[in-house]
Amino acid sequence: MRSAASRISLAVVLLMLTAALAAPWLGRLGLMAPEAMDAQPYLPPGLDHWFGTDNFGRDVFARVVWGSRVALVVAVGSSALASLLGICLGALAGYFGGWIDGFLSRTFDVFLLIPTFFLVLLIVALFGASLPLTLLAIAITTWPRSARIMRAQVLTLRGRVYVQAARAAGASHLQALTQHVIPNGLGPIVTDGTLLMGLAVLTEASLSFLGLGDPDTVSWGLMIFDGQRQLRLAPWMSIFPGLAMLLLVAAFNLLGDGLGTSRLRRMRPRTTSAVPAAEPGLLAIEDLCVDYQTEAGLLHAVNGVSLRLERGDRIGIVGESGCGKSTLAAALMQILPANAAATQGRIRFDGNWLLHDGAIVTQGRSPAIDRLRWVRIAMIFQSAMNALNPVMTVRRQLIEAYRLHRPQSTRQDATARVETLFGLIGVPRDRLDAYPHELSGGMRQRVVIALSLLFEPDLVVADEPTTALDALIKDQILGEILALQRRMNLALILISHDMGAVAETCARIAVMYGGEIVETGPTEAVFAHPAHPYTRMLIDALPRLHGPVLAPRAAPAGGMGLACKFAPRCPGATEICRTQAPVSRNIGDRHEASCHHPLAEGGMS
Amino acid sequence: MRIWRTGLTRLLQVFPVLLVVVVLNFTLIHLAPGDISGLLAGESADPAYLAGVRAQYGLDQPYIVQLWRYIATVASGDLGLSFRTHQPVLWEVLQRTPATLLLVGTALTCSIVVGTTIGAWIARKPGGWLDQIISLVSISLFSIPVFWLGLMLILIFAVWNRWLPTSGMQTPGGPREGLAMVTDVLRHLVLPALTLAAAWVGQYVRLSRSAVQAVLAESYITTVRAIGFPERRVLLHYALRNALLPVITVFGLQLGLVLAGATLTETLFSWPGLGRLIYDAILARDTPVIMGAFVMMSFSVALASFATDIAYAALDPRVRF
């Protein structure tokens, strides 16, 4: 009920409902009787007759108001009937499962395929035109929709704890169903019921238009049916009832539509083309900030991160989910979602500015990074997250990527390159024509790695490349990444929540917490003498043979103001930690940490 | 191989639908007021023919025998004779099918192509002003009663401006061969096809918008963006292809509604198709034709649903039945 459209729709429905209910008493306020032939025929719309008069001199406005009664009766009646039938049968199928479910589900499928309109036509043609019959006929053919929804809802609800608890406490099946399951599954049924109301109004009107309407009622469909013969002389006879119907049905549809949508706020990144010459060095990220636009307001996901990398360097970025490490990678590659953007900071790559003072640097009409993409900077995604398109073969995806950046190359060149890479990383060549779902997790991850190495880039960003793989495969994949990194002398940024994976692979470590790098240094130094209490926690959380496991909890990203963000979770936090943000300070050789009370060297372990 | 097996199992599922429809048909005429033989043969049928119908369906036998005979008759392709024309219903229906196919085919092709393209385009910027306006217009489009929209188009294009013909498929006494005939038919096709297409454009805009939006949030789209594929190619080549899958499903499920719209449109524009046949049958209380049309419509819908499943299996390698 958030959007303006939903509110207006609700107002329209309520207004029509009021008018329909009040129609018999509106006569006292000057509304003409719908059948009164008091006026002159064929009067165009005017002050006396807002919607004009018809060929019998009846007031079209009065008839439209009275017509809303039929429309609403059909809408509410058939929708309620269909929902009721659907709820009962759907709940039975979902709750009891087994052969009952099998039989009922088949029945839903079959009834769903019966064309509503033609069955209604047949019923009305055989039994004569009458409103209750029409209503019933619409309900008979539309109930499987709500039945299917209810069944799915019950299937998920049935296993919930409170339902089990109610059964265990002695409630009968019927009680469990009616008191615990059905009320909790009603949401989507209401949505569908609203949409069904619109459909019912249209179906009834269509019948009337074919001359099968109940001749004793005043309905919009019948009005249009009469109006079409007078189209030349009195077009208003058909225009206004149609508009009324459009308004009501659109209101139902918008209501049903608005019951489940939320809106994503976008963030527009700034761009710039005027930048000074960039210093040498492979990659430098300086003071990068990235914000997300969320329902609750701005979220600072990355908050002043700086990072430097030379050819051949390997750096690991560790931190728990939500610490901003993947956002950092996405900002570097400029593939942030629409509700996120860099707001501050600079990124340069091998003498090219990519981001300058929070603005994306453009060359000509496209971002500067587009010339470096994949050829010089590539990325390894987590393959378990559908990093490959499920409906295309592996071959096609790799070859299309290759030919995008080598437009002159032939299909044979591309295939040869992909086969070489598959050889390097240990994917059998016959797997080229497989679809992603036909590969094992490890193979799929290897394909994603091969994809990133198509052009032997200078820098590879690996975002959680081994998450969701089992330990053995994880070690293999990490070993292969490391071997290829050495062989091609590429710079590697490995992003992971797994301290162990980073320790095995990277020469340097940067620990992220709450969007900031809280500690960075050579891997051995950080492991031997962690200075930040958070780093300590991460190291202690590594699986060991002895000792307790301390799993990190989710960190609140941003929004802490001046305090140290780790203070609420820090065992050694003092007053200063809660009032003043720490600055980065040197601990040892290229080893820095942002902490007011860095841990003593060789502290407890 | 996989497709063939899928196809066979799915084809077998068409029959329960037909069976239910035929049983429904027969039960309904049983429940209807009036003599069944009269409903099946026509009230003014001559006694000899009436007796023939009684014998054919075994109308003096118990209900279950009658039902069995009726099912057997329908299964052999015999849908009875039309009261009005004394032609077999099946023949009447088949004779009218090409005109309906032309109308529905044109309208659906237009609305699917236009609707999915627009929907995919506005999905890039959900919540933007363009998205909001187009969403509102498309909801309005499928909230319009199709016959009323047709009536309004007639008012604009034929009553106020005499630009296009509004009745039939060809000009009476007009050209019957060559390019002139094709142009004549096309001119007659414009308004009914536009009427029918308008409602479905709205549906397909909504569908492809939400489908493309869902696909754009997928990781493999992030991958192709990171690789550097231009936005237009990401949208049209990668996102739309995957988003078409749900659009196809809906096509199969909603053919019944499309045919209902076609019936109304044909009635309004006197288009000589199935819909018009049904309308004329209703006016003449020609029960065998109405029942036959119901069976044939259900058959088409079940067939469309079957075709949809096959198309889905062919397009999505993950599907296994």
C-alpha cells in the first residue's frame, strides 16, 4: 500500500462501492432512475445530463452508477467463491500430501487449462442468461489459481514449528489447518483474488456484449451492447460505461499489483573527463568510499579504503560478510548495482585514472575502464552464485567473451585459446560443450578461472573463488590460482572470509571491518603478531584441533559516527574507543593497524 | 532424445483435459432445461433425424452409457451437425480456423515483439518516470474491455475519419486475387488486430519487465558486465533471452484468454473466424456448434500448453521432466 497508485486505486474502488451501495438513495439527491425515460433522447453530455442521454432518453450517468452494482457483485461474488473453493482444496492438497495431493494437483492443472470464457458461454447459452449463473461459471473455472497458491503456501507452512507445536499439543488436523496454516497463507491469495475481480468484471461485461447478459439488470456490458448500434448518433452511450469499467478494472489490477512491490532507489555515479596525468604503479586505490541507497537511508559500505599493488603482488582481503570487501571489488571493476555508487576517492591503474575524486573517469563517451576490462583487469567470480549463464554452453560463453575483445579473431583462434587454458587449469576438453549445471562445483570454478585468464591480464580480482567448495577441491583450486599467478606474473587480489585461504595464497593481508581496512601487513607478520583485536578474532576462528571456535558475528556496516566501529564487539574497548575513531598507525615493517590499543607483540595465543 | 521423451509424456497430459471438457459438456446438456435430443439435433429437426441422434448417443440408456457413447463419438472426430447449416461441426470449425489464425497470429506476434522489447527496456531503470508511465499505461491496456477498445477505434478510424474498413475480411465485390486482394485483407485486418494486440501488449510489457528485472539481478549478468559487454548487448542478448522463458510459459497458459478476446473482436468486426461462428451459433441457439467450439478451444489451449513445455525444454537446458 506504499505507492500513490495503490492509494488512488483503493480510493476508486471505495468510491464506486459507496456509489453502488448508495444508488437507491441517491435519487433524493437528484440522480434519475436508471429506467426512467424522462429526458429527450440523444442529448450529448451537458450540465443536466453529465454523461448525456441514450436513445430512450434515459440518463447515462444514472445508468453507469447503477451498473456499478452488477460489476461489483460479480467481482466480489465470483472472486470470493473461487478463492473459497481454492483455499479449501489447495489447503487439503498441501496439508495431507501423498495421493491426495497428487490427485488434486492434477485436477488443478486440468481445470486451469479449460478456457473460462467458452465454458461460461456454453453454460449461459444452455441455461439462459442470469447473473448468479454467470458468477458461478466464472468461479468454476478460476478457482485452481488460488488452489495452487494455497497448496504451495501450505507446503511451506506445514513444516513450521508453530504448526507442529499445535499438532503436538493435541489440535486436530482441521484445527491446525484453519487456525494456524490457512490464516498465515492468505496474503498471496488476497493479491490474486484482487486480480480475479478485474477478470470477473471483464468476463461479465463480455457476456453482456455478446447479448448473453441478464436483460433485467443495468450492466455496463449491456450499455455498451446497446450503445454500439447508436455509435454514430450517441457515442457517449458506449464511451462512459467503458471508461467506468476501465477505471474499476485498472484499480483492481493496480491494487493487486501494488500489494507486493517495493522500489529500488538508484544512485547516479558522477563522471569526469578532466584529470591530471597519473603516476606510475600498477594499481592504487586511495581513500575510496562507496555508498548504498537503501530503504533505511544511505549506507557507507566502503569507507576510506586505500590499497597499492604492483605486478606480481598477491594481496588477500579478509573480513566477514557485509564488511564491504566485495563492494570494494565491484567498485574497482565498476560493476556496482544501480543503488550503489562511489562517492569519494581515486583509483588509478598503470598510468590511467579510473576514478578521480569520486567521479568515474571517462574517455570519449565510455568509462576509461572499458579499455582495460578483461584484457588487463579481470575477475574470478564465485561460481556457485550462477556466475555462468545457465542456458548457454561453456564454449559459447568463453568464445563470445574472447571475440568481444578480439573482434578480428576467428572462431578457431578463440577455441584454440580456450582449449589451451582448459589444459592449463585441468578441465577436460570434452567439457567445453557442457552447460554449467552439468559440471561439478570444482569444474565450474575452473571454467570461471579460465574465463578470467583469457587475455593474460595484469590484475585478477578473485571474489570468494573457493566459497561453497569442499576442503579438498578448495585447496586444489587455490593451488592452481597460485601456480597460474606465478606463471603469468599477474597481480592478484583475493577476497575471502577465510583467513586460511588467504594465508595459503597471499604475501600480504588486508583485514576489513565495517567498510574500513583495520589492519594490513605481510601475511607472516599479521599472523604472528596480529595488532587489531578483530584480526585476532579471525585468526582464532580458524578451525583447530584444540580450543574453542569463536565464530565472528555480522558487523554493522557504517553509521557509527565517531567511534571505533569494532568497539561494541571488542573485549578491550575503553572510553576513547567509543568516542574517537582510531587512525592507522605503524606497527612494524609495512604493518599497520587502526586501533587505539594495538595488541602487544607476541600476545596470548 | 531428451526432448522426445519430454514431448511424449507431455502429450499424454493433453488427454485428461479433453476428457474433463467432454464430460463437462455432456453433463451440462444433461442438466440444461429441455430435451437432450432437441439440444443435440435441433428443436426443429425432423423426427427421423431426431430418432437417429437418440440411437447414436443411446439416449434411452443410463447416463453412464450415454456418456461413454458421447465420448466415443467425440473421440472419432464427430462433433455433431450444425442446426443452421447442416454441416459437420468439425468441418465448420476447421473452415473458420484460418481467419482466426491470421487475426490472432498477427496480433500476438505484434504484441509479443513490441511488448517484450518495451518491457526489457524499462526494466533497466525500475522506478524511473518512464517506467512508471509505461507501467500505468500497460495496466490500463489490459484493464480495457477489448470490445470497448475496438468500438472506440471504430469511432476514431471509421466514424469520425473514414480511414479504415470495420467489417469483414474483404471488401464485397472487391479484388479476389493478387496483390490487390492482399492489400484489401490487410486493410481489413488493421483495426481488429490492433484491438486484440493492444490488450496483450500491456501484458507482455509487464511480464518481460519483471522477468528482465529478475534476470538482471543474476550473477551471470554481473559477469558479462565485468567482461565488458556493451549494455545493449547485455540486455538484448543475455538478459532478454533468459527472461523469455517465463514469457513463453504465460503464452501457453493464457491462450484461452487470447481466444476469448478474439471471439469478442471477431464479433465486433464481423471477422469471419471461429469467434464469429460461436456468436452466430449463440444467436441461433445452435448447441452442437457451441459445444464443439468449446471442445476445440480447449483442445487448442491444451495443445498450446504442450507446445510451451516443449519450447521451454528446448530453450532451457536445465529442464528435466
